[in-house]
Amino acid sequence: MVFKKISLIGTSSDSIEDAVENAVDRAEDTLDNVYWVEVDEIGVEIASVQGREYQAEVEVAFELAD
């Protein structure tokens, strides 16, 4: 087996947890053979948005097809 890892940034106006879920959901919708996700960084943007924007950077690992 050979895996590839990519970074995604999920966002949410509600919570960090929702930002992570959004990134994971998108990965599962667009990639095959997703095996695991690691949360690398979390943050909250407050300067350029009216409310708060929660952000979660995740690394997604998926198996490469033969």
C-alpha cells in the first residue's frame, strides 16, 4: 500500500469542531480510500469577517490506486 497526504482547511462560522467536520466531509466526498485525518492547526479569524470564522487545517491520508 502507498498513501498520499494532502492538507485541507475547513471553515465554519459555528465552531472548530464544525470546521474539522467540513474538511473531513469534503475529503470523503472528493477522494477515494481516505484512511485517516490529522488535525494540524486551528485558528479563528476575526479581522476581515463580520463574526468569527473558525478554521481547521487537517492532513488527509488516502491510499493511492494501483
